[in-house]
Amino acid sequence: MENKVNILIISYFFAPDKRVGALRTSYWYKELESNYSCSVEVLTANSEAIGKGVHIVPSTGKSFKSFLIKDDGIVWKNNVINFLSKNSITVPNVVIISGSPFMHFSLSKDLKKRFGCKVILDYRDPFATNPGFKNSGFKVVIKKKFERMFNRMADGIITVNDYCGQIIEGFYDKPNAIVQNGYDESFHPDLKPINSLELSFSYAGKFYFSPKPILDALQKLNLPFHYAGPDENQLELASRSNVFSVGFVNYMESIEIIANHSVGIIQTYGEEFQSTTKIFDYIRCKRIILIISDNLLEKGSIHQELKGYPNVYWSKNDVESICQVIEKITSNPYIETSSDFHLKFSRKTQMLKLIDLIERIK
């Protein structure tokens, strides 16, 4: 490529934060320059972030708008503008603004005026219409107005699946790309073959709703459950001898937990737009996958992403249903997956879609 592209990533969360949002943008920061003719700088609110071209912008302050919408991006937007007014960075050709939080997406207007750059908005989740947020109808209307404003100013928009694209205001009116979180191909876990393991269950990440039905079912069947994530307080460890937790560990440690157990569990609200990064880690580790749904079964993004992958089981979120599905798991033979099925879900493969979008709009 003839001209080097200067890229600025604006991401509230960033490494060493262990959240999925931080992993996503941190991977781009680490790998873009190796796969594309570009330089990369970062603005983040994480005070522990370090690295060449990484700038910390504090998230302190208050705003009246915070009473309407609880979103850290409201205050942080003003702090970013103030930082850029007082500090020098490499003038970007392309700015990628990642959410959540989302309200700093309104930076687009200032950035375009200041730098004459193109702006890509990265929706890891829908902002306005997201059943997981439990917003009132009034709040959804307000957030939709903001989302339309954000996207009108954008030159390109990213989200993690087509179902999210369908509910993000104006997504298909702009150059766009589906860029899933994927799994980190640079890390190679020590995979234990399923047939060499006793039946055991793992879960990595936060719980979307109470894990009690899962825990009760596994306790009833006397099967072990291994957890890695921030919600250890929901495990009732004192009364459950079959439940084990390593707490909120880094990505590599959580993958090792997955690789050492035969079944990976996913929770879903049962809404079509909902995806989860755990899927890609379970696929990469060739685990059996048990999906616990609070609503629809075998629908939406999760079902789409798992098409062609064997050893997938769906269950309603109650003890009896979970026990019945586990009985199916024990009675059905494990089916080996094709050796290359997981490759399309690597973070590098997904990042190439981001690069393609940059090329289309720059």
C-alpha cells in the first residue's frame, strides 16, 4: 500500500483490563501494524494502560446528561476533547471509536473538524435497542435519537453480528463490517482431548442471569463446574462442593480452564442479537457446548455462528431441562470437528474485515 495510514483508536477500556471490550481494541493495537501499512495510537480511560502511542485520558468529572443516560462516555467525551486541545498526537487519517460506553461516539464531529479524518464507530453491543439493558420505552426513544445522530456523522460502522446490525439505527446506510471478537490465535492452549476427560463443565466470563439452575442441576447430577470470571459471588461456594472458581483471571488462564474440561456452558437471554465471545473460545478448544437459554432455543446469532459445528446442545433455563440435556450429552458420542472449522473465527481473520473497511472509506 502506497501511503501509510495513521489510525487512532479511542477505547474507554483497554489492556491490562480483562474485559472483552478491552481485549478487542488491545488486539487491534497490537496487531494492526503487522498486518497493514499503518501506525496506531490509542486514547483510553484505563489508568494502568501502557505502550508506545497509548495515551491515558482520565474519566473523572460530572455531567447533567448523566441523570438521563447512565453512560461513562458522557463525561469522558469532554475529557478527550480537552486532552486533544492540550496535547500533541500523530494526526490521524482514520479514528476508530469503540463502545461501550457509547456516548463518546458524539466525538465524531469534533474529530472530523480537528483532523479532517474519517471515523469508524465500533458497536460491540447495540446501544439504543438492547433487551439486556432493561431500558424503559422512553429511554429507548432518547437513546435512538443519539444513535441516529452518532451514525449520521460516522463514515463507517462496525458491529459483531448481522442481528446487531439490524437493530442499530442506520447501520446499513453506511459502509459497514461485521467484525466478531473471535479468539486470540497467538495463544496456543494445551488442549485435552474430550475422550480422555471425565464429564466436567466450565464457564468463562460474567453471568447474564442467575446461574442457580445450572448449579442446582450439576449438584443434583454430582458433576463438577469450573468457573473463571468476575461473578464468583453468585456461585454459593460454601454450600457446593462440586463448584470450583479461579476468579477473574486473564485471557490465557481462562482458556486453560476451558481446555481442561469437556463441556463449555453459554448463557443467553434468548434474544436473536446476542452473541458471546465464549463461543469462539469453545470452538477453538473443540469443546462440547451447552447453551442455556432464557427464551428462544436454536435461534439468532449464536445459532448462526454454530452452524456446522457438532456437539452443540440447547436447554431451557430450569433444572429439569438442564438435567435432561446433560443426559443426552452423556449418551451421545463426541464428534470430532474438522481441523479448520475454527479458523474463520480467529481475531486476525476478523481484523482483516476491519482493514477492508478502512480501505473502503479512507
